[in-house]
Amino acid sequence: MQQLATRLGIKDDRKMDLSSFYIHFPRVLERGEFESFLHAFSKSYLGRDDFAQIRLPLSLPRPTDLLSVQGRKTEQAAFSLLEDRYAKEAEGLRYITEGNASAAEAAFTDHVFDSLENRAPSSLRSNKNYLIVCNTLFRKATEAAGVHPYYLNEISRKFAIRIENMQELPQNYSFRRDMIHQYCNLVQSHRSGDQSELISRVNNYIDANLDGDLSLQFIANYYSVNKSYLSTRFKKEMGQTLSSYILDRRLDRAIYLLNIDAGSIQEIAVACGIPDLSYFTKLFHREKKMTPSQYRKIIRSS
């Protein structure tokens, strides 16, 4: 294999990959499938899709015969580690779907995740790729809980940007922990499994239009239902009136924007559907026991 790699002009840092691939390559019965693979492999690694066919003597040892006893033990340990890792991953994702952050965190901090291999030229890129995979898996687990894609897109996009903007090797544990907790919080606050289709759609509409008209009459007209029926149904399913829910969501949005947005307090108030700055400040103070400016100052100093 080494002689063949040298003859084909394969670089030294790729020879080990090729040897490892050959040893673990399963038998392919269809000649056409194998030739298609070789064309793709040659084009990706050699920059061309032509290759020479070399007939090897039948007396060559099988790939499995080349593995020493110690090698087989190492391979068995690797198989066992992968099985444990996938089992823990499935367990952690199940906890995220349930909104159980502490249990999910425990699953993903298991020792089986301590020695993840580098699959990119640099450790930074490899760690970024790992966190991108986590972001995708956590998003799908949250979606399985019935969370609307509107919320998933916002948080997933935020994490994707943070990951790509990393300039130094990230602390996988702390970053992954942050993702787990935020996705679980999303499950706890936005799961729609116990809601009727109408109320679920109303909630999604509210969160997508916090800066617009969210009066009972407007929403009832939008969904072509009687406003008294909507009011009664909403309180029964959500445990609070429509107006109090909208106010809570607007203040939640204000807190979120104060954490990430550099805009003025007035701009944030408008974005939350409460354009009267004095009224916005009064409502915020009632909720957080401080003004929006005081809250922002604390956040920036922490």
C-alpha cells in the first residue's frame, strides 16, 4: 500500500488515511459502484478522476489478518467507546426534548466525550465543527418537543454566528452547557404539545409580531374566531389572560434585547410594542424592580 501511494504521488500525510481506509473498507460486490467511488476519491484527493487498475496477487493477506492481537483489542475498545458515546448522546438529546437541562448536561459531560478526534486541519476548526453538530442536534431535539421553527431559527442562528466568530480554541464544556440550557429553556417556555392548534398558532403569531397590534379583537379577526371564545380558550389552556401573556412576552423580549442589542431604550421599547417610553419603563420596573437603563448597566458590568 505504501509503494502504491508513493507511485501515485500521494503525500505522506495522506498515506496513513489511505492505509486505514483500505483496512476497514468493506467488500463491494458491484464493480460499477466501486469504480464510481474510485472516480470520486481520485478527484477529491488527487485532483483528477482518472486512475490505473492494478491486479493484485490473490495471495495477499486479508486486511483483517494484518491486525495484530493488540490492534484488535484497540479496535474493540474503539467500538465500545463509540457505542457508549452514541448511547449517551441519545440520552442527552432525550433530556433536551423533555426540557431537563441538568440531566442533559450530565449526559453530555460523560467521560465518553473527553477524547473526540480532530477531523479538520486545525484544532480550532475541529472544535467549531463539533459545536456546529451539537447545535444541529440540540435544535432537532427541541423541535421534537413541539417548539415552533420560528424560535428554533432564532436561537440556532445565534449560536451558529457565535461559533463561526470564535478566534480562540473554545471551551467545549462551557459553550455546550450554555447551548443545552438555552434550548431546554426554549422547550419549557414554548412547547406546544399540550396546546390546541388554535392557541399554539396564536402564541406563535404573538411572538412573531410583538411590535404590532396584538389586541384581542385583532387576533380574533385574524384567526376568524369569536373574541369571547378566544379569550376563554386562551385562559383555559395557558392559565392567564391573553393580555397578561402578551405583556409577559413583550417584557421577556425587552430583557433579551437589552442583553444583546446596543440600541437605545426607546428603540427597544418600540421593538417590543410599547412605544411610550415612560409606560415601558414603568412596566419594566414593576417586573424587574429596576429601570431598563439600570438593568443594562448591570448586564454590561458583569
